[in-house]
Amino acid sequence: MLPQGVAIDSRTGIVSPSTTVYEKRLSEFRGVYSDTAALDALIASKGDLVTYTVSERKDPGTDIFFGTTVMQPGRVGEEYFMTRGHFHARRDRGEIYYTQSGEGLLLLQSRDGEIRTVEMKPGVCASIPPDWGHRSINTGTEPLVFVWCCNQDAGHDYAEIATRGMRQLVVQRGGMTAYVANPKYEA
Ligand SMILES: [Fe+2]
């Protein structure tokens, strides 16, 4: 591998050149959003929308990789569009999220259920410590574009968050962003 520059468009999140691009659609999030009826109604009325797109740049011969996530604005019921959320498979691997455009929240949760948030807005680089689960949430009206960077061997552990979600839900109520307890987590 030789040193190189990779262009990232701060508005669209397009990584040039990328090595992998994938999209996530509403239908892949049954059981992730709390309001399943609202999810079904949204798919029925608007179609199986892409909620976020991930563009990766992963090169052999180095330990880190990076890319962008572009999260569309929207809600499923009260809950804002968000990523699935994950811990890393390797418990000693952190990550950074650098927001380029849009506005949102990074919701973090420790293994014993402590919750923290970091505001996502242009110019803020969030440091995710090892062994904190993380989910990004678009609370704005424009696409949320952020660059992430972590070790190639960090891996994903989706199981814990898939089972009961995160401790808090981030919702819009009365035109305001609010945190509410997730009844599925406490059950
Ligand atoms: Fe991660």
C-alpha cells in the first residue's frame, strides 16, 4: 500500500474512490424501531426507503479503515431515523465519528447500561471509547453526513442491542427532541 488521498464530499458523503458501498432500507429494521405498526405504515405509504448509505474505504496492508455514513432525515412514528447500533466484537477497539453536515445525536451505552450522548454537528469529532455501544440518529431535516474511522479488526457485535435495543429512545414530541425510556430494554 502507498500513501494516498481519498476525496470525501461533505454534503453527499461520497467517498472517491471507495471499496464498498451499501444501503440500509426500512424493511431491514423490523424490531429495531419501537413502533412496528408505524414502520409498516411508512413502508406502505412511502415504499421501502433507504434510510442510510455507508461508503467504505478499506485497504489491505494497514490496520485502520474509514468511510462515511449518510443518514436520511425522517421518523418511524416518533422515533428518528437511526442506525442499528452496535458494540465492537473486539472490546479494546474504539472509533471516531466526525460530522461533516447535518445534525444529530450519537447515543452511546456502556455494557452495564450507562447512557451518554454526543451532539453531532459539523466540526465535532466524537470519540467512542472501546466497549461502548453506539448508534447515530438524525434529529434534523437534512441528511446527516459523518466520517468514521476505526480498526479493521474491530468487528461488529449487533446481538446485545438487537435483543432489547438501547436503554433510551430518541423521539420527536411536540416538535422537540426528547429522550424516553425504552420499555423493551427494561422488560
Ligand atoms: Fe462502530
